[in-house]
Amino acid sequence: MSLARVFFRLHGYLQPISKIQAPLVSRLIRTQNEVRYWQYTAAPQSTSCHWQLQEECLELSYGGLVMHFDYVWLRDHCRSASCYNSKTNQRNLDTSHVELNICPANTRVDDENLFLTWPDGHVTKYSLSWLAQNSYEGQKQSAMQPRIIWNSDIYANAKVPSANWDKFMTCDDELKKFLRNFLLYGIAFVEGVPPTVEATETVTQRVSLIRETMYGKMWNFTSDFSRGDTAYTKLALDRHTDTSYFQEPCGIQVFHCLKHEGTGGRTLLVDGFYSADQVLQKTPDNFELLARVPIKHEYIENVSDHRNHMIGIGPVLNVYPWNNEVFMIRYNNYDRAVINTIPHDVVKRWYVAHRELTTEMRKPENELWVKLKPGKVLFIDNWRVMHGRESFTGLRQLCGCYLTRDDALNTARSLGLQA
Ligand SMILES: C[N+](C)(C)CCCC[C@H](N)C(=O)O
Ligand SMILES: O=C(O)CCC(=O)C(=O)O
Ligand SMILES: [Fe+2]
């Protein structure tokens, strides 16, 4: 079976990535060493507005964008008091009562607004800038999550400061700076934290809620083989994301090394979004395969008190279909399960694509190595940045937890950040 047909069956509603008009690459602006996503600004470049009623949609040209709004959509999103409760930000309108082939009886535009009168006399008013911000065409050009993708040089040159424990706990501005860096780079540090599990928990509560898993809430582990996983040994671990075997992998991972009396044990960090972007630029077909083919990850634990069987299914690269922006990477070769849902010819091509991504991720120039010390707490975006570790000797005690992603983004938004 051809790949195209497999895609059609699995994701018939999606356009092939190669056919999407504005590929991800063209939406990146490169400045010196830095790669940054566009931020769409609502401010229109030109305030002139043209509109045209087409058979199925209203075409609106405004602020340098040509936008298309379906009539049902325009009726459904009406912000009038009877259709929308602006106190609760919830829809009042019962969408099921809207005639699917509805068409405005009258249309008018002034300097700032579009006015539509519907056949029953109801009037909808949209500000043109609101329409520009909320149009499909506008969204296609903007990033959901502005970010700076990095290799080790880019990260080192950015000289991203760590937050300071005292300030972090008391000053919202320090928290905001920390979260801005975390959103941009997918990693951030707090220094000067007392080397205890309690203080580590306290520091995380500024950011989000703990995501309890079968490993507990806060964990504090050594190489004692207490659980059925290589993390609980002294062995090196290649770069990976954690909990790839959850339907929704944990959003954030927190590490605080409370003690290490021995050698080795450095932490490896790699920006998975940077590697994915390299694949997209070099071999878009491989990017597409990694974004389309669902893969299983599995955690089977069978040691004394701990019996767990977790399965998570999803592509290695999770992308928003309208703009190809990668929002989550599921990459863990240890926990990847049997591949049995893909025909053999596609399997081979998937392995080729996976190999290319792995090659990018393993390039030494993409690796950031840090030695975690007591007092230095590391937050990792587990949907983006891979972590690994060097083998070590001696007693090494690592504490930390997972955090819920929604609540971290909620904190960021409450401080005025785009998240
Ligand atoms: C972090 N902590 C030690 C609690 C758990 C480690 C989980 C390791 C697992 N192979 C995974 O990648 O998800
Ligand atoms: O020991 C470490 O530094 C990290 C181990 C690991 O990958 C994990 O706990 O998720
Ligand atoms: Fe891990």
C-alpha cells in the first residue's frame, strides 16, 4: 500500500505536509545564530479593507491578509449579548439552531468593524482586528508557542540567567522572567534552592501542580534497583522524553540532585524541536512520516510491590495540522513498543526517518551537558527537550517530580505571557 494511501486512511482530513502552502521553514526568521518563530501582530500593516460575498464564505482583505470566513462560522461566533456572555467568556447561542446554509441579508463595513444582518434581523458586529487575529489565514502565519530553537552554541550565547530562589519565591517578575525563558528554550533553572525534597516541592508550586504518577508525587531516587526501570541504575541513559507510554506524556520534568559522592552523572539536554526542524529542512518526507505514523510506547513493570502496564500511542512528532508547528515529541527508544500497526513497506521508511532524527539529536553540537548540583533545580519541557545522563559511580540522589503542563501555561498566561 502506498504511503499516501496509508496517510489518507489514517488522516484523510489532513493535507500532505508538502502541499501546505507556507511550510514551517519559511515562517522562521533567522538572525545571526538565533532562530525565532514569527509572532503575529494584530496591528494591521494597512487599514484598508475590502470584502466580497462569495457563494459559501465572506472574503475579507485587511491588514495584508486575505481571509475567508464561512457564513455559519460568522453566525456561530457572534459576540452580541444574546449570543455570547462576555462575563464568563462562554457561548450562549445554541449552534444547533443555526441554519447551516445561512447567508447574511445585509453586509456593511466601516473603518473598524464588519456588520452582518442575518435573515431573522439579528445583527452581528465584528471588529476587523478581531477577525484578522482569529482567521485561519492569520493562525497559519503565527506560532502558537513562540520559541527559540537551540543547539549548544545558541543556548550558550544566549546566556540565559537562572532564577534566584529568594526572588523566585517572592517576586512575580522573577517568576515571569523564568517562565519566559522556559517557554522560549524549553529548559530553565532556579539556583540557591535548599537541597531538600520539601524545598524542591515548594519551588515547583510557584509554577504548576504536581502530576502524580505511579512513581509518586515527589520522588527521590538512587541507583537502588527499587523499580523496574534503567533510571534506577548507574548506567548511562541516552536522550529521551519521559512517560512516552502515557496517552498524554507528562508536560514538565523537574530534577534536583541532592547529593552525589562519585564521578560522572552529568545531565544531557537536547532540543528536540531543533532536531525536528533540521529533518524538516533536509528531508520533508521524513518529517511527514514522523508526524503521521502513530507509534506505541509501553511501560511494563513487574517487581515486588510494583505492577504497572502503561501504553501510549502517538506519532514521534506531534504537529498542529494548520501550520506544521511541532508541539510535542515522544522519543524514547527504551520504551518504544512493538511496531505492529504499519505495513512493512512503510515500516522501512519510518525507520529511515527515525534514523535521520536520531542522527540530528546525536550531533555533538546539539548537546548541552550540565552537572546538576545541590541547590540548582532544573525544569525541562518534556514535550520538547530530551534528557539523558552519563553513567556514574558512587551515591547519587536525584529528587524531582512531574508537573502538569496546563497549569504551568496557565501561570504563564496569568503573568501576561503568550503560552
Ligand atoms: C523520573 N523517574 C525516576 C521517577 C522515573 C523514570 C521513568 C523512566 C522511564 N523509562 C521513562 O522514560 O518514562
Ligand atoms: O538520573 C538522571 O539524571 C535522569 C534519569 C532519567 O532519565 C529519569 O529519571 O527520567
Ligand atoms: Fe528520563
